[in-house]
Amino acid sequence: MKRTINELRKIHVQQLGEYSCGLACLSSLSAYYEGSISQEKLRESSGTTINGTTMLGLLQAAEKIGFEAKGFEADVDSLKGLSEPVILHVVMDGKQEHFVISYGLLEDRFVLGDPAKGILMYPENELEAIWQSKALLKIVPGANFQTHKIDKRNRWRWFKELIKEDIPILTVAMTLGILMALAGLSTAIFSQKLIDDFLPNMETEKIAIGFAALALLLGLRALLGYIQGVFMARQGKELNIRLVKSFVQKIIRLPIPVLNGYSTGDLVARMNDSMRIRKTVALLTGNVAINVLVVLVSMGYIFHLSWPIGLVCLVGLVFFTVVGIRFHKPILTFQKEVMQAHSQNEAQYLESLTGIHTVRSYSKEEVFKERINMVYELYQGKSYDLAIVANRFGFFTQLVSAVFLSLMFALGVWMILEGHLLLGELMAVLTVGGGIIPGAASLIIANIQLQEAKVAFDRLYEIASLEKENPGKDFGSKEKHSTKSDHQLTLEEVSFRFPGQKAILNNINFSLGQGEMLALFGQVGSGKTTLVNLLQGFYMPEKGCLKIGDKPMDSWLMEHWRKQVAVVSQTEKIFNTTILDNICLSHDVEEWRRCGEFLNQSGLERFFGQFDQGVMTLCGENGRNLSGGQRQLVAISRALYKQPKFLVLDEATSAMDFDTER
């Protein structure tokens, strides 16, 4: 092996989703060769979907990012002689297909990079058992491979852009926190003066003034805490809104093939991750900033009163740091597993509920209940593992805190007996020291939230760093193509394949003019729906081109191209709003009026007259208040209101009665 185990652990990339093991392997190998590529940027080029990735897909993705890649069949003995890491196709637990990296042999054991579990050591017989296909993918950097370290500045720039509006509020909140920390020392200072000076000298006037000043400072501290809380609540709300808006804006513009690689539950879970980032920003500018100042100022004050006790505190802080470093990696690993399990749980829950009619129809309630429970138990199991690690971490911090606080107390009493410390000074030291230990413990425990936020940040940034559909095109541009005479839709030598799959369309040619109709027939899986997606610009052809008039698709803004082509599928989406809103897809009242006029003039409105509220009838979730034929009528009305030049019907009338269909 060319790298040590510790080096491999540093560059190892955990998979970010249930079906992302192949992507994580490529990302790890990119880091192995001093490069950097995120899993999401590999998703489209590898053809990764919720069904996973093929070896061919990984090969194509590797070539796209500059690797030279080649697939082989080999055996374990051949694997021993390889000097470079390779990707293996394995089967875990006898049923789950998986990709891992073999980094080579170390002391008669194979070093494997498992995207789900980390760096593992496998004996030869165990590797033989899981590597059933004997398929491997060898990739090495090619001439076009770009070697560079992870660009942290881009991540920081993205995050800074999100919080730049909050900087004034955060600055004020941090300043208030600093003032609160300074005010917190007033009790220790006053108690020391009271015991050592005021009481022995019977200075009642100073005692009264001191109590008044102490009450004022503590009241001021409470007021500052209230004001800081108001500021942080406002900042948290606005930051959350910006994070979610940024996430939704990115998601809504992602290419369809990229979106197909995510489950709905995974996207919902990632969006909810914004809450973790907000809490961490509040933590850093609030508790962490205050505790850092408390520790520094308190340490200085203790050293001023008694340097031996100050040294005990300093050693205690060193032990706290050691505990934090020791638990850093386990906490980070378990947090990633919890977030992945949470995504799977969301996906299973949504899938089961949205398919409840099918479940009931086949009386499979128990099957899906068990599936939901199984995935949820897995999620709770991961959460339990994290809680145990966090609890163990908290135990050691509390143990260190108890030991060193006791040592400070004992040393202080001994110094009083020896005449090196006054009673008031000991009380002040214990009061301040009692703040240092919890403050330091809070800083170490904050590591859990910081690591959790780091994982959440990575998951959000992976989405934020993806390119939108048709990069470089301005979707808001007012540029218009002259299309009045362009009533000819042409496909020339169009071929298409999904990444990692065999070609599904080969050399398709046809032309469709105004007033013409074309019927396409084919077996299931022959590519009819894929062709429909090509016509909408959801996919780009591998070769050949699509034209409207004499203008190929790549010369159009997609927004304008899609205005020319309307598609009605047999499973068109019906939103949980009114029939009218489902047809015009707008919240503009004027748009509703125009849509109503269109329905009236076209005669389509009579089909919705059977409803008591007409086109203002609520459709329900996924159109559950409508029959299958009525849902298709809404979808066809939606397409016709668009007034396209070309109308594509994909079995769009299959649920209608004969008269309505005519």
C-alpha cells in the first residue's frame, strides 16, 4: 500500500445516501489521488438512481472526471498483486449489492474502504465470500485529471453569503454575551472583598454599596440575556428562511436526471438539516463565545489570586481537550449514520403513505407496517448508538470536572492552613473555578453539535454546489425566438442511453408538421416515455438533435422550448388545490380569470360542471377527490391552456369513458 491506515481514514468518504456507495468510492479515490469531487456531482454522470449504480456507470463517471478506467474480472490472488486501489463489486449479508475499495494487502489482510462503515481489515476468506462477482474497476488518473485539494474557500464563500445579512445582529449578540460574561464575575469579586475586607473591618457602608452594585450588575446581566435572546430568535428565523429558500431554489432548477437520483424523503431530510446549521450559528455566537471568554478571563483571575490553583485548572483543561479529541471521530461517524438512517426513514414513510390505496387494495397493511417499523427501528438504533457515545463523552467530561474541582478545593484549603491564601480568596477561586469547569465542559460538549452541523452543512452544500439545468442560460431572459412559422418538430438520428445502461433509443428519425398526428407503439421498456422526456428537454440525446423549425434544441432557452411542447402522461401530477389552479398553475387572480375564460370558450368547462363548486372544487392530495378520468381531464385542460404548438399524449385518456374521450 502507498498510504497508511491513518491516511486512508482521513481521505475516506462516507456515502451520503442509501444508494450512493459507488459514488462514495469514486469520491474517495479522487481524494486518494489529491483530487476532490462530491458525490452529487457524480450522480448524474454515473446514472445513479434510487436503484443504485452499475459498474458501467462508475466507469463512465470516472472517465468524465479525468480518470482512465477499465473493468476486469479477477480473483483474490490477482488482487494481491495490484499496486493501485480498485473498486470491487460485492454482496453484503448475502443479498445487498455494494461497492467497496480494495487498497491492497497489509499483514495478510485486505484493507477495504467501505462507504457505509469506514476503513476495514478483511481476511482473505471473508473477502472471497462477499466478492462473488469477481468484478473490479481499476481507475488511475489520466491526462485530464485535475489534482487539487478540497476548496474550502468555496464552502466558506457560500456560507458567508447566507449569513452576511446576520453579521450585524450576530456581532451585537456576541457583544452582549461578552458583557454578560464579565458581569458574571461580579459575584466572585464581591464575595472575596466581603469576606476578606468588608466584614473583618465592619465597613457597613461599603457592604451596602456592594450589595446594591451586585444586584444592579446581576439585574443588568438578566436584561442583557433577554435582549440577546430576542436578537438570536430573530436571526435564527431569518437564517432558516434564507437556507430553505436557497435550497428550494436550487432543487427546483436541478436537471431531471439529477433529481431522479434522490428519494423524496432524502430531500426533505436535507432541507430539515438547515435547523441544525441555525442552532450551531447560535451556539457559536452565543454559548461558545461566552464560554471561551469565561474560561480565559476566569483563568487569568485565578492565576492572579493563586498560581498553584491556576495550574490545576490548566491541567484540567488539557484533560478536557484530550477527551474531546478522543471522541471526535466516533461522534462524527455516528452522526453521519443517524442522518442517513433518517433519510431512509423519511423515504419509507412517504412511499408507504402515498401508496396506501395499493397497500389496502392488496391487503398488505402488515407488510408495509413491518417495513416502516423495521426502517424506523434502524433509525432509532443509530440514534441510540449516538446517544450512548454522547453519554459516554458526557460521563468523562463530568468525571474530569469532578476530579479537578475537588483538587482545587483541597489545594485551596491546604493553602489557607499554610497561610498562603485568604478565606475570601478561596471562595472567589471556587466560585470562578466552578464557572471554568462547566464552561470548558460546555465547549467540549459543543463539539457534538458542531460535528452534527458539519455533516448537515456538507449535505446541504452538496446540493448547493450542483449545476442548474442548462448552466449559463438565463431563465428570466426576455429574449424570444421567432416561432410563428415554426410548426415543424423534427428528430434527426436521435440516440439515447442512460449513464451506465445500454442504448434505449437508436437513430430515431421523424418529422411532425401542423395538423399532423403520429402514433408510437412499442413494448414496455422500449423507450416511449424516454422519448417523451427528450421532447421536453428533460434529457439530452447522446447523438443527433431535436428541432422546432430550423432551430435545434440547444439554441433555445428551455423555458421557451417547453412552451412549444405540452405533454400529458397517464399519471400526470394533480396538486392539492382547486381544479382551476391545477389547470393554470398560478396564484395570480388575473391568471385565474384568463384561465376561466379559456375553459368557457373551449367548451372544457362543461366537463367540470358536475361538481357543486365547478372549477373551484378542491382536488385533494394527488387528486384523490377526483376519478381517474377526471384527473386526466384536468391534465389535458392544463396542457391545452398552455396553447402549445405540439401536444404529446402518453396514454392520457386511458381512464376516460368513450364519449368523454371523443
